[in-house]
Amino acid sequence: VEVRIHDPMEEIALGPACWLWDYLRRSNQGGFFVALSGGADSSSVVAIVGSMCQLLLKEVESGNAKVLSDIRTVTGEEGYTPTSPHELAGRLLYTCYMGTTNSSAATRHRAKTLAGEIGAFHVDASIDTVISALLELFVAVVGERPAFRAHGGTDPRENLALQNIQARIRMVFGYMLAQLLPWSRGRRGG
């Protein structure tokens, strides 16, 4: 038996991709959701799912009936046979860019471009209205309006609280999207 040692870049692409597929099969879910910010971390996860889809298609093309059966189970499509990694990703990967007035056009563009290149089902959301509603609730309850230091805030806790509001809203909305994006497309999972 000839042993082939992968170079580090191959290991990064192949190892986590295989683990993600194994996890997806065993979890009985219909895919993955990634809050895609356009930054390095979320983009790397999306790229690894793209690698996973490439590996799966190679297995299907080589005649691996077990992988094809598992794909059909995960997608909930009995007669489905993927024809490209891009098409498969469109069934298994959901992404959302959750921007605010503080977000850049560059990160929004990177997120949309990467999702498109991989084939993910991608949505774009502005979460400013939710942030504003939460701030108005805080003001109604406490009677004070926190502000970023750059906008007149005087206490470091204001900056921290305002940054955390954005992160926590993204987390809660991300959970909702993970549960309901498949449902909204008539797909299994969530």
C-alpha cells in the first residue's frame, strides 16, 4: 500500500470537509448555516463546505453508491444526483450577511461573491432596525442613551454594550435563519 501524505493546504481543505460531511450525515440535518461576514473566519468555513461538496461529487462520479444514498437522505430528494459541487452546495449551505450602518461595502461584497462562487443559498439582511428597537427599549426602561465613543459616549462600557448588542442580535437572527431558511425553500432540515 502506497501512503500519500497530503501537503498542509490539502489537509486543511480535506480533513475538515470530511468531518463536516460525517457530522451532517450523523446529525440528520439538511445542511449548514453560516453567518457570512466577509471576514476570514466565516469565509474559511464556507470554503471548507465548498471543498466538502467537491469531494462528494467526486465520490458520486466514481460510482460510490453509499455517498449518493447519503446525499439523497440529507437533501430529502430520493432521485437526486448532483451534477456539480455548486449545485450541491445550493442544497446544503445557507449563508447570510447581517450588516449594519457600521459595515463596509467591501465585506458585504466579499460575502455575496464567496457565497455565489461556492453555490450557497445566500441572503443579505440589515439588522439596524432591530438594534434601534433594542436601544429604544433600553432608553424607555433606563432613561439613558448609550453612544459609541466616536459619537459622544464617555464610558468604555457604552462601546462594549453597543458592540455586544450587534453580535447578540446576529446570533439570535442566525439561529432563526438556520431553523427557517430550509423551511422557507420547501427543503428538509433546520
